[in-house]
Amino acid sequence: MSDWDLDLRDAEAKMDEAFAAAGDVVLGVLDGTTDPEEWVRSVDYGNTLVLSIDGDLNELAAPFARDVKDMDGELMHFRGFLVVTPPGVSIDTDRLSDSGGEESGGSEGDEADGTDEIDNGGD
């Protein structure tokens, strides 16, 4: 009848694995060794990423930043980390301006938008 060799047990196991981490906070290192699609998939599953930046943020985030923004996720550079949230999870930066009366500088609250200047000023 059909030449399809579809193993639903394997598909179900893969789905369970993929959705088991949904809604988690995933800690990682953004150093170029992880496939950018893996970061996009994780955000698409509903996870928030907190990635320690090891290298040039613009270069490292460029391969996935636009995809995250296109799915209505958010990216924010904060104190050496890139915070990436899925759609429906916003990054609240209201308390950054109330840090002891000093104006926040540099990377605190710089939004990564997937364009040429992700870092917006650096550390």
C-alpha cells in the first residue's frame, strides 16, 4: 500500500524529549560551538535562555537573533549575558534605572534586535 517506514514510537519519544524542557530556564555559553538552530528550537519550545557571552556578541548572536525576533521573542544583553525569551515572556527592565540613583551604563538593558548592532555599546 505505502512505502513509508513510519515509527510512531520513535516520533513520540522525540516529542516527549523536546517538550519535556518547555518553559525552563536554560543556562549556557554563547561561544559559537552550539548550532544556532538549537538556540532557536529551545526558545520555540518555550524556554528562556541565559547565555554567558564568550566572544563578540554581534557575531555570535547574529545567526539566530533575527529568527527569535521574528517569532516575537526578546533578546537582551545584560552584564555579560544574553537573555533570550520566548513569545509571551517579556523582559522587564524597569528596575535597572533604580539602581542606587546612578544611570545604568553600557550593557545593562541593551536590547539585541538581530540587526547589525546587537550589542549597542558593549560592556
